[in-house]
Amino acid sequence: MFQGKAVFTHFMVGNANNYTQSDWETDIGLAQEAHIDAFALNIANDVGGITQAVQLAFYVASQKGFKLFFSFDYAGNGPWDKDDVITLCTSYCNNPAYYHTNGGPLLTTLMYLEQAGDKPYMMPASPWFYTNLPGYSKNWLWRRDETWYDRWVQIIYNQPDFVEIISRNDYGESHYIGPLYDKAMEAFTVGEGPFNYASGMPHNGWRAFLPYVIDLYKESTATITQEGVQGWWRRAAASFQEPADSDGQASQLQIEFAPSAILADKIFFSALLGSHADVSVTVGGTALNAAWSWTPDDGIGIYHGSADFGSATGDVVIAISRSGRTVAALSPGSAGSIGTQSCGDSISATPTLKISEQKCINGTGYQNFEGICDFAYRYGYCDHSACVCKAMGSPSATPSGVAPTGYPAAGLDASYAGVCAFDCEHGYCPPSACSYEESPLTTPTVSDFSPPACIAGSAIAGPNSALGGLCSYACNFGFCPYLVCHCDGQGALHETPAKIDGYSGKAADGVEDHGLCSFACERGYCPAPTCVNTTSTGSGSGGDSGSTGPGGIFFKDPGCVLFPDDCPAGQYRIVVCPLGATPGRCEWRGTGPLCDPTCQPGEVAIETSKHGSSSCLAGEQGLCCKSDTSASLVSSCSWTSDYTYGVG
């Protein structure tokens, strides 16, 4: 039987190799105070030193009545061997401290998509994300300024099976909510961090309101016994960035931006209050324009807001006051300056309605869904498959239906159906999303809610011009580092060619390619001299119908019809195609005397001959290739400048 809702935190065991029994006791005790049910012990394959840490963790957990379970990391050092997983489970899954659900031990992994099936859903919650560890090929941030507040609203509304807070102690990714230990900072050494950006940055304040929100999620109600405030901010303006920093990560096939284009120069704060109160913020003694963005429906719960800090510098002070009296304050002396809190007097306040009695009363949606979701949520209509909840409470009275039922607008899909049916019936039927006329529904190939990817790109002019071919190739598949490439088109992510076993490459000395050569060479496209081919499979050789080598698939151009003026007799040029775009068969199309390079159905044109063959008095022949891959892949083939076989 399903055990019921629970909240876990992601715990990096590799950062606890030097933990003592006292350290485990402290960490577990703090987790219990926060109403956290278990640690998800992240363990990478074939990493030494974790055995003793795991043994000590289970010993302390069993003594303190706490739970643990394994989270197998398949991303760090590759997949776990099945026998190793069985061995670990045999050793620990029957331990009294091991977390069980649905009649068996809980085991999880990060790489889940293909195996998700109908398994319970574990929703993530993370306060923010920043990393700069070149040794792990990581240097990016994601804007998460208000995520800690937003995620708990969404968790309470969506009621997932499980929640996993990311993380307890992943200092290198900056989203830790646990205490700092100098002896647990190995990631900054191994990851070649430019400095230890976690040192002196306690995030204990992230835990301050967890007992309240976790109880709301699990029990549908919670009581506030002490009011408090928490705040978080960056210590520098968004314009103060390192040249290599980015928001988003090309290696994750995300569109990259300069941090200054994404980040907000604001101080963010939340307060747990039993009734309405005012907020004030000063920086260096200068008062800012601080205000609540969100307040609980009946005045009891978490308030959230922000204040622009502009060019102000100095110590930050956040104060909550009611009737002229300070009830909670955060200042530089409050154990740090990021994610900290200060509590006021003891009280007892419980929301009027249980969560089960509330509905979402404010929400939004992605792009074209924004307006229709906002209207629907205003009246308590909740379509969590299309919309995102921003606030819960007692909904406004739903207006009587004044119009016929609505449908998705022509050309749209079933994701719009529920919201359009409600909105149009109640008088709001925007033609960009909905219609009173029923039309055939489309079947999208990509989710309406997926962020766009880069699908075309070019090298930024100047010293990066040598990367033109690489940017054109890689940006087509979403890998488009913004410091050297310009994304020329956005859309649904193109299917990325699979890596080829044994294929590898790197940038030539002095070339700042930001990962382009590695991405392309691993997929068979490794243009010299920009990239150095480090493939270990040899160079291969050419052949009439094509052959493979480190650079790709090769096709001869007998007689050099493309370049008859500079092709020595008996020689040929070679068509070079990335192996991810291997054509099944290529032929020259177009017969004389007036050649027409029209490919047959199922073929894609790679190139045309500007000079014509011996049978062409005019016009051109076209090299047409049959392929199971998309036209954009096949069209990435090019001609070498060599007369004989070579790596393109």
C-alpha cells in the first residue's frame, strides 16, 4: 500500500566522506526539525570513500528514528551495474532506517524518463541554481529569484506523491539548505572552481518555513507558532559578470543568455505571519520601495515580495512591522546575509480553510496560455495540465454561463480544450487561443509547454569566424554557446544525432570554442584545423559507394563535375557528411541536354553541379540522397577541398 506523501532532501554522499558521527547527528536533527522525512542519498557509480559514510549515516539514522534511501546517480560516472545495485540493497534495504513505500524499499535515479511509466511522481523543489566548476564542465546559472516561494505554492496545489528538495549539501550548485562544513567542500577543488563561492554563505534560512509548508502539503493545514522573515539577494549587480558566465547551458541544449539580460537586481523576501503586516527594506541606510507581491487569502500564511536595489550598496535590513511595532527583522547580524531569518513573538494562527477546501485563485500559463489561464483560475477553474497556480484561497463566485461552450482555435491541440470550454462559456474567448467554432484538433510533435531551442546559428563576426561551420552544425541541434555563436532561429528542438562510440575531438590550441569541437566530433563532424580529431578508430579509406572514417561518411564525385576546372584528370572530390546524417544512397539526378536537378520522392538534395556533366548542355545535375534523417541533417554535408580521401 502507498505510504502517503513525504518530503525528502537530496544529499550528496560524496560531500560527506569526512563526516563524523556528530556531523550526521547535526544534519539529521536539523532535517527532523524542518519536518523532512528522509535523505535521498545520491551516490555515483564507482566512487571511493562512500562506504564508510553510508554505514555511519544508517547507524545515526536508526538511532534518531530518521529514514534514508538510495538515489543512484547515472550522470556522474555512468550507469550502475545491476549487481552493484542489488548488493547495496541487500546490505541496507532491510535496515530499520531505510525508507519503504508501497510495500518495498524506495530506490530512485535522476535518469528516469524511459522508465517512468506509472511510478509515483517525485516533484523537485530548489531555491536557486548557480555553478562555476570548469572541472565538471559547468558554468551557468538559472534565474530562480522567486522559485522557493513559487514551488511550494505549486507543491501544495498539485499534491504530488513525493517532494525532493534539491539539495541538502550540493555546495557546488549553490542550492544547499543544510549547514556549511569546510571539510565538505571538495567539489571546489576537484571541479577547479575559481573560488569557493559557498564559503561564508549560509542558507539556513531556506529551512525556516519548511515545517509550515510541509504540514500544509501533507496534512492540509498547519499552525503558525512564531512569525519570521527570510530574505535572499545577490551581492553584486547583474551587470557584474565574468565573461564566460551564461544563463542556461548549451550543453543541456538550452538557449544561452548573458546573465545581465535575465537577472533582476532585487532583494527578495518572504514572511510567515498570523495577520497582515508591513515590510521595509534598507540598503546602506537607504530606504527602498519594498512591497508584497503575494499575500495569503485570509491573511494567515506566507507573504512574499521584493524591492529593486538599483545602485544602492551596503548592509541589507528587512523589517516586518505591525502597528508601528517590529515583529521580525533580518539584518547583517542575523547569522549571515543570504537566506537567513529572524523570528518574533510566539503566536498561534491557523488558516481558516484547509487546503482541501481551497482552490487556485490566481494563475498563469506559458505563452499563448497566459490569458486564458489567468481568467480560469480567477474563478477557481483548475486545469493543472495547462496552467500554473500562483495562489490558493477561496475563489470568487463563478459567473453564470453567458455563451456557448468554446473550443481550441483552428490549428491548436487538445491542451486548450478544458480551459477554452470554461472561459468561452463565461464570456472570455480570445481568438488567439479559443473559438466558438469547433475545428479538427492537431497533434503536436512537441509539447506546447516546452521552451524553444536554437535550431539555426552562425559564428559571431570577428575572431570567431573560423567557427562558422561548427556553429552552423551545432546550433541546428540546440548546442549554441552564445559567446561565440549567434542563434539565428528558435523552435522545436531538432533530434540530436547520437554520439558515436570511440569518436572524440577537441579544440585546437588557441581556439576558444566553448565545447563546439567536442559536441561535433563526438557525432562524426570534426573540421580541421579548428578541431583536433582524437578518435581512436583510425582514418578509414574511400570507396565508390561511400565509406566511414573519423570525419563522416564520404561519397565520390567522379570526374569532379562540381569543380571541372581545377580537378586533375582521374581524380575526384569527396562529399563529407556527419555520421549522424548518413545518407542511405546518393545519385546524380538530371538528364541532358537540359538538366533538371529534381530529386525523387524520399530523397534530399545535397548539392548541384554549376558546370553540368558531359550530358548537360545547360542546367545542372543534383546530388540526391535517400535518407531516413531529416533534410536539415543531410543538408549539412559539404565538399572537401582535397582531391583524394581525407577527413573533412
